[in-house]
Amino acid sequence: MRHLVLALAIVPLLLQHSALPPAASVKPVKVVEVPGYCEGVVFDPAGQAYISDTNHGTIYRVSPAGEATEWAKTPAPNGHRILADGTHLVCDKGAVLHLDAQGKRLADASNECAGKPLRNPNDLAIDPKGGFYFTDPGGSSLKNPIGTVHYVDPRGQTHLVAEGLAFPNGIVLRPDGKTLLVGESQQNRILAYGITAPGKLGTRRVLATLPSKKGDQIANEPDGMALDEAGNLYVAHYGMHTVQVVSPDGTLLRSYPAGNLTTSNVAFAGPEMDQLYITGALTDEQTSKGALWRLDLKGVHGLRLLPGK
């Protein structure tokens, strides 16, 4: 009986692992280049992608045919989500912006917390309960771990929910609403926070510590993240030319080539949700062109994030 129990416990992990294509069979396909390092890839219901050229203050809309056109100008756009009403939330310098469906700026969704101005919001995750979480790594590092995580409730009030982090970056909410995952870039790890209620975080644990840089890799910093339907986490690993795939229990399952060296964010799209799109820069963040790449992951189904989810 003991052996049967162990075998049953192993089956879910084997299923998660077997659905993933081998790394050697996956080749990144370049979709489009933009003038600078890009971030924050999201898709609207029509299948159009939106990517943030952070250094040039431009958000591009990319058609399914791979044609990029300027959609909005903001100071330094980063993480991005589309709401159910068709409006957009964009992390930017000092604020989480709210833009209409044409890219026109509306009143900020958040620009302060408890009377203190935000520093540099980076990425965000929508809570189906009506609020959203976002990271603010501004000014933080290993020596100065002042990075924070915030929650904006349905009334529009911003709350501090986690602090003391060394550059909190990518952030996703598991679909059951019970776990918030945060990439802590300067620690090269993924943190998992239990959620006791919307905007209320409980215990924290380290879900995974990611591989370290080697060879021509220039850094090892987890950035944007996305989930598949099996609960596996896809992590844009900045400076590594890589997307890491981590199981729900924190096991490293795959390391896929990302196209960009400074890999910054990821999102699933396509009719079967088996295409992973990747932002970043071809080489370094400051001088290189940015690019949007695609991985075709047959057998994988990304978690379908409808607008507002």
C-alpha cells in the first residue's frame, strides 16, 4: 500500500513534466523588433499584443501578422494588464497608470501608499475579486532591500502587503486565489505568499531558487512570469537567454531558449494557448534593440487570462 501511495503522489508531477516539449526541440521565433528593451507583453481579445519600450516611453501594439504600431506614449512603461472593460493598467515611473482602449491616459490607478509616493512600479497581477497586486522595486537591491508589494482594493485604495525585498519583480496570482508568486530578482528566487483574504498575505516561503549565470549569460534575475493550466510557472530569466519552467512544488522542469539575452516578460497566447511570447532586449538593456519572440510549445496550454483576470 505504501508503494501505491508513493506512486499516486508522483503521477501529477510526471504528467506536468511529460506535457512539456524537450528543450532541444524548442526554437525561438522572432516576431518583431522595436527600438529598445521591451517589457510587459499582454494580449487583447482580438489577439493583438502590447509591449512596452521602457527606455523610449512607448507602448507598441503588435498585430497577429507581427506589425508593430505606436499605441501610447508614457514616461517609462513596464508591466501591463488589460481589464474587463477594455481599459489598461500599466506600471510606470511613480505610478500604476490607467489608460483607455485607445491609449489615452486616465486618472492614475495608484500613485501613493499611506501618503508616500510610489517609487517605480514594475509588474502587476489582477485579483478577480476586483483589486490588483503590484511590485515596486524602486531603489532596492541586496544591500538595500526596500522593495515592496502592494494591493489596490476595489475602492482604489493602495495597501502595503509585503516589504523588505531585494527587487521584487514579476508577480502572478494562482487561479484559486490562495497563493501569490513574486520573483525576487536580486535573490534569484521565486517567493510564494499564502493569501488569507484579498490583499492580506500570510506566510511566505521560497518556492524555488533558479540556476545561476554561466558562459555568456550576464545576470540571473527572475523577471516576468506566467502560468500554464498544469500550474507550472514560466519565468523570464533576465540575463540568461532563458525561460525557466518551475513545477507547482518548485522543481525546475525545463530551461527554454528565449531569443532575448535580457529576457523580461512572458505571456501565453494563440488559439490553443500553446505559444509563449517573450519580451526583452537582444543583448544589453541600455543600447540594444528590443524584440518580441515566440516559443511554440505543443502539448502545453497556458492559463487563459481573460481581460480583468
